[in-house]
Amino acid sequence: MANVNLNENECQSQKKQILDYLNTGKSLTQMEALNLFGCFRLASRICELRDDGWVIKSESIKLNNGKIVSSYRLPLENAK
């Protein structure tokens, strides 16, 4: 039985929204992606974008509450 993603259209829409956002030169964390795009799985969308050939940098940042999260951005030479 094939693995079918019933949310494929939503994932594609989120990928486009995330890529458009990153193309503004801004970075993006999971909480920002959830608030802006309703995306619960930012790391998965980033992985898909990387599979599509996009170079996306990630860095760990420490929040004010002490938690460490990933932040994603396009290198300046890739941002449009």
C-alpha cells in the first residue's frame, strides 16, 4: 500500500508561503511558522525545500526562556 499524503495541497501551499517569506531575507522559527502559516512541521517543509534544491541555512538560537530552537534562512546570495 502506498503512503498517501492527504494534505499534499496544504503542504505545497505552506512550502510556497515559507519560501516567499524566506525570500524577503527574514529568518523563520517553528513558532513563527505556526503563527504565520499554520505550519506545525516547519522542519519537514524545510527538508522538502532543500530536496527541491534550495540552500537553506539553519542555526540554533537561545530564546529568552532558555530554550534552544532552530531558525532557518536563505543565504543572502539566494534571497530575491
